[in-house]
Amino acid sequence: MPRARAARAGLAVAAIAALAGCSGGTGDAGGAAAEASARGTPSTGVLESGTLTVFAAASLTEAFEELAERFEARHPEVEVVLNHGGSAALAQQVIAGAPADVFAAAAEAPMADLADAGLAADATVFATNTLQLAVPAGNPAGIAGLDDLARDELRIALCDERVPCGSAAVELLALEGVDAAPDTLESDVKAVLTKVALGEVDAGLVYRTDVRAAGSQVEGVEVATAASVVNRYPIAVLDGAPHPVAADAFAEFVTGPDGRDVLDRLGFGAP
């Protein structure tokens, strides 16, 4: 029976082999087994069965959807449920006690909030992204560049400054000296993209990966200085994760060749 994917259920993996690989030889095998046992998993490469919960930035939706499907195919005993949203809001949910195994953010600041709270350590940056102007199909307002966001007659959508796409937009607009007056501030980048695709606004600043993911629903307008404002995406296993071995393996999968293959194809930059 197909699994519901509201915030996207996907599967995670684990490679205790990675744990074993960290051991220097037969003399360390007992230590690896003891560590695996301490984490609640046998040292045979078998993952804990159950649900692995991954909190991930909204801009990672398509990438993590695909990665989750690959994991489910490989490890049907573990289901990974993806909860997507604004990185800052997700971080606050974890700090408030929401149960999760893995956190992947669209910027390093939300991850730092979790680290400061003692909830995450050893985060790894696995992708980068930059902003692009998104306009409705056909570009009816004739948007040519970032300067157009200062036009009073235009309807503009931006992410709220408290989320990574919003803080990046503020930085980019300041860099270009553009005084934009957004008509709406959204809680995550997908909300901005939706308003653009529906024609509710004339333009919005989103990640270039979101423009690509939207296909023919929107058009992208390049911003010359966008490469100067780069979002770095970290991922970390959360302290106290209910399924730590599977969580480790999921994070390793995202940062490994399989993750890189998916992320490259969807337009994310390398770390």
C-alpha cells in the first residue's frame, strides 16, 4: 500500500559498515560492535526498523523526496518521514521538543541555533544555492532585473527575513542598492513560488532550484550579483535521535555520491 507523503515520507538507510569502516582492523571490531550495540543496533549493518523523522528546508523538497524514495527501495524496514518548512521555524520546533532524527537547513544559522541548544553537533555542509527572480509564465510585468522590484506598481513576494531565503534576499537587495517594498512576506520559499506561479504577484525572489523545479509554471530572471550571496546547506543527526544509526546513514547518504547525483541534477551547487 503506498505510503502517504504529506510532509513526505521517505526512507532512510544505514551503513553500520561505515562504523565498521572506521575501525582500524580486527582489534577494533569489538569496539565497533559495542558502539553499535550502545546505539541500539546490531553490528551487522541492519538498521533499526521504524520511522525516521527528517526535518528539512522547504527548498529541499524535491531532492529529499527523490532521495527518500531511493532509501525506501533499499531499506523497506525503515520509513523516513520528511517534514518540510522554513528552516528557522523547523529549528524552533526541534528546540521546543518536536521529535526528530535529522535536520537539514537552508543556511547555517538555524543549525547554529540547534548547536547552541545542545541538540546538534558535527553538521556537514552538503549543498549550496543562490537566489533568482521568479516571474509568472510569460513575464507579464516585463521584469528585467532586480531593479524592477523597486517599481511601486508591481506586486512583490519575498521570504520573511527570519528564514534563510528572506535573509539572503535582504542581503542581495542591499548589495544591489534596491529598495524593494514587498507586498507579502512568506514563511518559506515554496510559499513565494506558489504566489508567483498563480500570478498573485508579479515577481518573487526564490532559489534557482525552485525555479527549475516549477518547470513551465514560472520563468527565471537572472540576477548578476546573486553568486555573491550563497546559502550553505548543513545536515546533522540530532542529539537524542530515536533512530541514531539509521539517522547517521541517512545523513551519510545525502552527503555521499547518491545525494550528490540528485542534488547536482536539481541545480544545487557543491559545498
